[in-house]
Amino acid sequence: MVTMSGRIFHGEARPVGREAEFRTLVSGLDGVAESGACLMLMRGPAGSGKTALLDALERYARRVGVVILRGSCSPAGARLSWRAAESLFGEAPFHAEGSTAPLSHRLFRRVSEATVSGPVAVMLDDTQWCDEESLTWLDFLMNRGHHLPLFVLLAQHRSGLTSGRRAVPGVVARGHRVVDLGPLSEEDAGKMARLCWDAVPKEPFVRLCARGCRGNLALLARLFRRLSEEGVPPDARGETRAAELGAELYAGHLLATLDRQPAYVRGVVEAFAVLGRPDAELLGMLSGVSEPLVAAAVGVLRDEEIVGTGLAELGEDGVRAAVLGGMPAATLDRWRELAARLLNDGGRPAEETSAQLVLLPELPETWMRDVLREGARRAELNGTPEVAARYLGRLVADDPADVGTRAELARLVGHDDPARAYAMLRDGLREAADVRGRARLAIQLARVAPPLGREPEAVAVLNAVLAELDDAAGEDREPRTPVESALLLIGWNRRSTAKMVAEWSVTLRTPEVAAGSERELLAGRSLIFAMSGFSAQTCVPLARQALSGPDENFWSQAFGAAAYVLSLAGEVEEAVRAMGRVISYGVGKGDTWGQVAALSRRSWILGEAGDVDGALVDAVRAVKLADERPWSGSVTAPKTTLAVVLARRGDLGQAAHVLDQMAAPVVEDSLLDYPRVLMTRSYLAAARGDHAGALSSLADCGALLAEFTIRNPMFAPWWLEAACLLADLGRGSEAGEFAEHGEELAEGWGNASGRGLALLARGAIAEGRDGVETLTEAVETLAGTQVRWYLVRAETLLGEALLRVDDREAARGHFRRAVHLSVRCGFRGLAERARGRLVAAGGRMYQGAGGVKNVLTTGEGRVAELAAAGATNQEIAQSLRITLRTVESHLTSVFRKLDVSGRADLGWALETLDRAGRGRPAGG
């Protein structure tokens, strides 16, 4: 006999991934020659490698001269006497003629005789299906043959030991060794993977595969083989396909396992697939299984290594879908309806119940529609608008004439998929019988039309329905013009409003708003009236009324318009707060379109008010949000605002780059944004010395606003820029008509900001003392407003006018204030211009990198800070414990170094020096 102990085997004899278990089996087989009979139980679920280990052990045993008796059991054989033993020996011992000995003795004698020449290995697979007679004989064999070189290996499903059938009695009597085949480790999975690819598989790839197959050896082998055949690389590039195929194989394995289990196990798994949550009570009620059996089913699945801890591991979408796909359609619908009732009756959140209802072919009861509506509302509040859209879509499918639900659904999907929203609204217009319902859908249709370029069609539909509504309302209707509704709803698109604006000046009158007017209409009116030349006193109450009330169920575009009107009127803080509400509403509702529009408008407001840093943050955020959406190419506000902010910040190259990225046909079609684009182009052209190009852009802007009768002095004041540019070129006499135009607009708008801009234009082109007086009035007027950009311009122009009349000292004071304000606001270009003028006027402006410390001594700095804070000389002396004479000496030196005339200018001079030293602009 060949000696077995210490044998070294070839690698191909060992099943990959089960080397440790194989060594355990070999050790047991090797030991019987000296220690006597050995019984080993090998347990594991389907696909764990039991048969592969039996094959490997048989190959090894034959090589070392062991006699092999190998057989297997089956479900059918479990009811047939001696079927397992017959698979080991064949039929001969069972039909021996002339023998009177019991069969168990004859079989034992066959084994005993075989051990004379060496060890005997009895290997029986699937013993969970072993018949009773064969089990009894195995008990007899182990008791009578305990001294023989006999190795008995019984392989069975782990769940077979808890199936209620008895195990081998000799196991209990004599003891045994157990080899449990658990899930493969990631290390073993890696070894298996290396056999399928030339390249070494990456650890994350192997980990994903092992987890997807739950460490099942057979599934992993199939997965690796399939992936290799498909040419999928074993690294990050192949992870997506590996995850898909692994889930598919695992789902198939689960279904095959369920086919071998009692009906209650399948029922529990199917109930979980429907519910998606491992609630034992609900699972039992849905499947008709008692809670103890639910627990037993989980135990079976754990033994089969389908789950590790509980049913929650079956929650992957692909696995649930595979289970549900195996259920008859009628049964699945019945279970889903029952699940919805159980969840609703149990007080579960509406979202859970809605997840069942949305899948039903019919909604026969009223409560089902109510729950779906509530589920949609909660889903939107929770930041999952796509789920809310599914629920609303099911309601629309159930009742196509439900106008309110259809309009809500269009609002939800319109931002990301305007074409779908447009189609469903057109369908709804055909379905709705009530004219008010059609009016609501027509309004919504106009809202989603801009990105599709279908504004003319949408406006035509809207006007037709509004006319129908007016006819139905008779004399009691509230005055409404088609131009009002269209401009409110479609965001001022040039193509669809060109014809209507021609009627505007004739049909639009000072509004008489009834107390019950809709807030959206109020918001739209406030913007239309503000743009068309009505006074701020008229428009601001409309905007405030539109913004009053709760932040629910309003359209962010409309209320962003109301906030914009407040900013035009100089109510900056109120406008910023209102825009914040619109942004928060958009975040809560998942309304990216509304967020982008509101962030863009708030950025413009902040920039005008001198908070360039804050404006830049909002503009960049708006651009990023828009770029993440498929409709980004159809919106112009984010990049328009970003270009304006960058230009005012002094980043002229970046501003030009942003403008170049904008598609000309799209931006030229935006009535709100194109004028500001033209003004920014003019500013950039003037900065590079292209004065003709700058004036051309301003002329285009003026023509555009005239075409659409835009008469607000604060919206794109091209006339002011034209007057200032002509004055710089020494052509101020040509700019009289521009100044007159601005004065006319400012008189109509009637607020301080507009008057200040008109004064600035007039002062820029005036000469001598007239210019000084007018610009002085402009500075005083603008100082009480939030239009910091133009206040800096006014201070600088006033300083230049004073230089022209040889008042250098007064000029330096205005230049300093211009520098100070520019640095505070972040207007770098204006700050550089004012600095240059200050130095030319004989003044000083320290920009040292060290700031205050680089210009003033430590003592001077302390004295200057206290003086700027309002302390008297005596108080400074007492605080710093120095003499009064020293305080006076330090202050004299500070005034000289900072070139200021007294204490009143110390505060801004120190702040300007400090900010310049730090090299950063500040928000206003």
C-alpha cells in the first residue's frame, strides 16, 4: 500500500477556495489506518462545493490505494428502502442467492473484507434524503466496524440536520467531526478569480463579486467564467457589469433554492419582496403564515446561506424583482392591495402605502387616491420629486380629467423633462371639461414652454382659454390682459411677446387689484408695471402683497419677479430676504429651475449693493446647478450674472470667457438677460480701448429696450453708461439726449436711486462748476441708496470735476472715499482707477502688503484705532497710559501718513489700508 501520510499533492487536485476544508478531509482519511474508523459530516448549502470536495477526495483516495464506495441520495429515494446503500454497492449484494444472513450483515461483511487490503472510504452525498434503512445500516457499520480502517464521509445540506429527520445514531454514539462549508472569503474568491484572467484581479473588483454572490462558490465560479468570456476586465472598468451579472445569478440561485423548500418559505420570501421590509407580523399576515413559521423560514434561508442575518439582505431591487416576477400577476396584484390595506390600517407613513398603491392596475376606493396624494406631498418635501411624480402619474392615469393633479405633475417634471410636461398638459387640455380647469392647465403649459421653443403656441393656447374664461365669467371677472398673463408665465421671452408688447402702452393701465387676486398675478403685475414706467410707489405694494402669506404652493419664478421689483425700488434687504425664501422653497421642493433663477437674481441684487463676494458665490452656485441639468443650455441668467459680477470684480478676462460660452441665439432671446449682456460687453470693450464697440453695444441695448417699451431707469441703464463714456472721450456735448432720457425715466420711477443715476449722467457731461454741483448732488443722493457701484462712480467723477476746477484737496477726499468704498465692495477695477486719480492729485494711498503695520508704527496704530472709534485725546492717553502730548504727536503723524484731514476720515482710511494690505475685497 502506498503511504499516505505526508503526501504532497498537485495543485489541480484541490478545489480552489476550499483548500483548508480539503486538508481536513484528507487528514481524517489518512488517520484511519492507525486510529480506526472515522465519521465526518460535511455540511453546506447548494453551491458551496460539497460535490467538488467529494470529487477531489475521491481522486486523492484512488491515488493512494484507498477502496472507494461512493453514492448519493435523492428526494425520490428517501421513500425507497435501501436506495442509498444500493447507490454505494450496486445491486449485487441485495439479490445474493442462497444467503440467509440479514442484508445489513452482508453489507458489513463486504466492507470488512475490503479493509483487508487497506483503508475503505464510504462517501455518500445529499444524505438529507437518505432512506431510514440505509441510515440504520450506517449506524450498524460504525458500531461494528469502529476498529477497521474505515472512513465514512456524509455530505448534506446544512438545513438537513434540522429538517426533523434523525441523524445517524452512530454519530451520537461514537462522535464525529464536522466540516462546515461557509461562504468563501474574499481572499479565496481572489484565488478563484486569478484562474480566469491573465491579469491579477483588483481587490475592489473581487470584493464586489464575492459580496454579490454572498460568497457562494458555485455562483462565483459561474460569475467569473461569464465575465471572462465576455471580456470584462477584472478592475474598476468591469465593476458595473460584475454587479449586474452577480445580482442576476444570485436571484436565480434564490429561486432555485425556493423550489426545494416548503411552501411557507416561499410565501415568506414573496411577502418580503412585496413589502420590502422584514416585519415578521406583516409578513405573516400577508403570506398567511404564523410568526413562528416566519422565523423558521428565516432559519432555513440562513442555513442555505441565502441570508446571513435576516430577510433585509434580500432587499436589493434585482432580487425582489426576480421573486415578484415568478408570482402570478393576479396573485401579485391581490397581495399588493392587501399590503396597502395592512400598511394603511397600521398607521404606516403614506409613502409606504403609496409604494404599493402605485403598482395596482386599478384604484377602486377613494382612500387609495387620498393616500397617493399625501404620499406625493411627503415625497416632495423629503427631497424625492421623482417619487412624487410617480405617485401623481398613477393618479392621472386613473383619472385623466383630474386637472389639479395633472398640473402638479407637470410642475414636478417640467424642470427636468419639459417635453413630457408639455405633452401631458396638452393631453389634459383635451380631457378637461371645465373651462377653469383648462385655464389652469394653459397657464402651466406656458410655464414649461420656454426651454422647448414653443412659446408662441403656448401663448396662443393661453390667450384662447383666457378669452373663454372671460366670456364665462361675464362682467364679474377681474381685469386681466393677455400680455399680463403671458409675460408673467413665460419669463419675458422676446419671440412670444413682441406682438403683444405693441399693445401694451394702450391696454395697460394703473392697476386696480382686488383683495382676492392671486399672488402669482400680483407678482407678474408688479414686474410688468415696474418695467413699463409706473412708479415705485405703485409697484412695491403689489410686490409685497404677492410675497405675503405662506411659502406653499407658489411659483418660484413669479415670486422671484416680485423680489426683483423690490430690488429695483431700492428695498435691497427686503429683496434679498424674499429671494432667500424662494431659494429655500426651491431646495425643499427639488425645484432646481427655481433655485437657479432665484440665485441668479439674488447675485445681481447683491452685486449692485456692493457685496461682490456674496454675489460671486450665488452666481457660481447657480451656474453649477444649471450645468447639472439637461436644460442648462436654455437658461441664460446664471452665466449672465456671473459675467456681470466678474466684470465688476475686475476679472475682465474671466468675464469675457463666460460671455463667449453663451450661445448667441439663446441669450439674445432673453429680454431680462440680453440687455445686461450688452452692457457688460460694452464695459469690457471700453476697458480694452474699443470705444466704438462699447458705444455700439450700448446703442443695441437702448434699441432693444425701446422696442419692448422697457422704461425703468434701474434696469440696464445704458443711457448712463453712454453719457459717461462720451464724457470720457471728450464728447459730452453729444450725450445730452441720453441724460434727458434718464431724467424722464427717473421721474416716472420716482425713487432716490433713479434720481441719483439721472444726476450722475447729467453731471458727467456738464462742465466747470455746473458739473461739480450736479455731481455733488448725485453723490449726496446715491449715498442714501444701495447702488454702491454707481456711488463709487459718482465719487470718482466728482473728484475729477473738482480737479478740473483746481480744488485738489476736495478732489483727494472724494478719490479716497471712492477707493475705500471700492475696496469694501470688491470693485477692484474702480478701486485702481480711483487710486490712480488720488495719486495724480497729490494724495497718498498705501497698498503695502503689511497693511497698517507696514505704514504706521505700533504706537501710531493704537492711537489711530482708538481715535477712529471715537475716543477723545484725553481718553486715549488714559487708556494707553501715555501723555496727552504723545497722543497729539501720533495723530499728527497718522494724518500726514494717511493723507487725511481729520478724525472723521480715519475709520475708512484704516479699513481701506488694512483690506488692501490683505489683498482681498470685502463684501458690503
